[in-house]
Amino acid sequence: MSRVSANSVLLVDDDPAIRELLSIELEEAGFEARQAEDGIDGLVKLRDELPRVIISDLQMPRMSGIEFISVVRRRFPSIPVIVLTGSIPRELPEEIKPDHWFEKTARQIPELLQTVHDLVRKTPDPADCPQVISVPVRTRPGFAGHMILTCPECLRTFRATSTSENKRVDRTAICTYCEARVPFLIESSDPA
């Protein structure tokens, strides 16, 4: 279960200098700034604490900002997202459009801070956000000793090894992307 911080902002950017500069500015403005180096790291940070606002870059390794925002929109639709990027794409699917866009320039910082203040004031408490309920993923025995699972945290599919150890009641796999524990049930292919 994620804890909630009333003034927390999650910064997701692969550039450590940008993260550090924004952290300082946000903390001087009265916010608690948390940092993540890419989308996967951002999802890991969301396990511990739900922020009031997320600020994300778009171009990052491992999980792009577009994919990260897509996951956040599906899992935590009430958390506002600000994109801070070097170039604003011409088209984005409507369901992942951020609440606000800013270009990465120092002259944008005062406006960015004001936007964060405004979003925090009108955003519901993160405690009211829907939480991920850990229910086992259903799968069928796979071929060549593997099965395909979908991680409920990063929403990516991954291959898990099917071994005799998986026959236990407490079956769990570790997501190869975000390292979340993914409980699963193997459905029998035999008719009942």
C-alpha cells in the first residue's frame, strides 16, 4: 500500500541535472521533491508514495514518458501529469495527454511552479486514488518451459519460467521490467 504525502511531487527525467535543479526549485517553493530516472523507476517510486503531481520527460530509456504516462493514467487517473520536454510531439493519443506542457528552459520555471501550486490545490487527496489490488494473474501452462504474464504495475508482458516450483499454492513471479511481485494461477488446460 502506498503512503500519501500532501505536498509531494515526483520528477521523472533521465537527466540528473534537470532533476536536481527542479528538486531545489520545488523544495524552495514548499514541495517535497522525489526523483526517478525513468518511467520504470517512477513506477517503483509510486509503490511507496503517491504524489500530488507528476512531472515527466518524454524521451527516456527503459520506459519512455509516453508509456509511463499511459500507465499512470490507467492506474492513477486523478494524479495530474505535467510534461517537461525538449520537444513537444505533434500528436499524442487523447487518453495520455498531460494536464500541462512545458519546454525545458529555465525561463519556464516560475510558470511551472505556479502550475504545480494550482494543480495541488484542485487535485483530490492521493488517498482517494484507486489502489492496485493484488489479485493473481491467470495464465495457462506455456510452451518450452515458459508462460506469459502481464505485470499489474507496469502493464508490460514478460516471460516467466514454468517450473515444478510454480506448482505451489503461493505462485509468484518477478516482473523482468519493474521487479514487481506478480502472483499468478496456472489454469488447467484439461476440461473439468
